Amino acid sequence: MLWKILLAFLALWATALAYPAGADDFGVPTNEAGYDKATFGALDLATTTASRYKSIKIGCHRNEGICKTKKQLLDTTLPEPTHYCTREALAALAIWRMFCKKSISAYCWERAPSIERCCSQWVDKDDPKWKDYPALMEQKNGKWVPTESSIDDQRKIIRPSSKEFNPNVGGKWYGCGYWKPQTSDEYTWVINHLEDYGIKDVDETGKIIGEEKWNAEEGGK
């Protein structure tokens, strides 16, 4: 009888060694046991990736049969950037460059979007309606100055609101509006990847954030 008790004790002891506290039914340690987080790194990464990222489409959605779209992964923890006309113009340019920089497709024949094409307008210098609108800046003799016309006393202003974005400039079918992001997810992804397409982020006046430059389309160079 004593030898049976001894065998049972040895069996329990062996089980304890094989399946430590916090192990599952297969002897795999669980996180509750206080094991190193690295043990669960791959599992955590897979879970985090699945919940944090989602697949979205980037492209000219109005004519998917003509213009292709590309799938990208969006980090859903990123806040949606503030909307300005200037930013939306740069987002449109980034998408244009994604599809057209090395393409001869028909939908790339029109001129590329830009802050000037999508957000600017010539106005009379003394028109009170536009007095608070920022000037479209241009570089002359190494200095940034407001864009003005010496012929008809006009200046070129930036329409900063996203509601003032001009979708038809650059071409009725393939102009600014054709390339503008159509969803919040698409806008968020593109603004966070502007530098991938040689573009710097800007404020509502078109000035590069953190720099005294207005050549965002050229990457500030």
C-alpha cells in the first residue's frame, strides 16, 4: 500500500515539473504566470496588428475601371489630420504621384494637382472681401514674396478652407477633385505618408510646418 502512495506522489511531482503554474493544458506557459513578455511577442503582435490596422483603398474612386486603386494598411490609432484646402491639394498630388509619376495612362495626361491649382485665386488688391486671405507665396531672388500682378493690380490668394477646394481646376475629369481623397481613412493615410512622395506637410496658408518655406510640392528643397 505504501508503495502505491509513493508512486502517486512521484507522478504528481513529475506533473508539476512538466506543467508549471500558469501553464495551459499543453504545457505552454500563460501570461498570468509572470513569464517574460517576449515569450508572447509574436502572439501579441499578431493580435495587435489585426486590431490596430485595417486595409483601405487609395486612388481615384469615381472611375475605378479606368484608374487603378492600391491597397494600403492604415494605423487606426492615428487621428484624422485637420482639413485645409492646402493639405487636400497635397494629398491629391500624392495620389497623383502614386499612379502617374511614371505612367503614360490617359488619366495622367492632365496637369498634376498643386496648392496653386487647387486652392488659389487672383483677386483685386483693394477688394475687402479677400483682405484677410493669405497670399500665395512665390520665390524671387532667393526670397519668399506674395504673388502679385504688376499689370492689373491683383494679388493671388490662398483659399484656406477645405470647402474652398476647387475640384475642376487642372481638368474637368482628371483635375484636382479627381485625385482628392474621398474618405477620412484615405485622407489620414495620405497625409501621414506625404514624404513618401516628396511632399512636406503644410498649414492652412501653404507654409511648410516648422519651416519658412512654401514649396511643399518640392519637399522644401
